[in-house]
Amino acid sequence: MAVKIRLKRMGQKKAPFYRVIVADSRSPRDGKFIAEIGTYDPTQEPSAFNVDAEAAKKWLADGAQPTETINRLFKKAGIVK
């Protein structure tokens, strides 16, 4: 089973809010997920990114693949080098 760390879109039209989730790569964007490890709110100035760093590192060590967006956010937060 290929596991990905990705964003799940929440919020209203034109006001996105995202949850950082760990999910099977075959499941839909807003579908079933394994774990929720954080949130991302791009509407705030500056963007608010909160994530459980220990859980993220655990999932990365177990082989979960972050998406491009999550990888950028993790680099910004100092979780991934």
C-alpha cells in the first residue's frame, strides 16, 4: 500500500482551509484517511501551518511520500531538509 502525506481541502468556496493527512494514494482527495497530523490555512497573512512534527517524521521514516506542496511546507517548517 502506497501511503502519501497530502492536503485535504476544507472550508467554503473561495476560502480554503486544509488538513494535513496521511492517506492511501488510491483514495480520493477528500476521502478516507489514516491519520490527521496538522492544518494549513493559506488565507491568513502570513499563512498558518501547524503540524505535529514527531508524527510527520514517524510517517516519513515509515515510508510515506509527501506531495510537492507538503514537501515545500515541511522544508519551510524545518521537518525535512
